[in-house]
Amino acid sequence: MGWSTREIARLAGTTLRTVRHYHEIGLLDEPERLSNGYKVYRTEHPVRLLQIRHPGATPPPAPSSRRCSISTTRHSSTCSYASGNRQV
């Protein structure tokens, strides 16, 4: 099963623009695209979106080389890489 960007935004209780923003800053992986150019989100995308929106409410993601956190008070996010931190 696949969802559109609008559908996963609705499922997670957020906006279309927020989902696009998470793509832009690297918190949410881009989904595959159909031959018509439409994005198709799989099960892992809304799960990750909920992890971003509600930290601690879902199990943590598998270990990766990048860790990101969102500051709701400063409206920014920080991603730490092997070479150090980068504020987005």
C-alpha cells in the first residue's frame, strides 16, 4: 500500500508543508516516485514521521550514521554526523 504526501501529513496530524520541510532538511527520506512523478510513501515513512513529530511515542529507528533532533522552541533542527554537528 502507498500513500500520497497529503495522506501521510493527515495521518500524522501535520501539514503538507511540514512533510516537505522534513524532506528538505533530511529528517524524512524521499519516497520513490511513480512513472507520473507522484511520490508513493510506504509504511516506514508515516512511522518515521510520527517519530519526528512525537519523540518517545514510538520505538527508536535503527542505528544510522546520522542523528537529528528538533528544537520546537528555536524552530530548528540539529543533525550530528561523524564529522560533527550541523544546524539546519
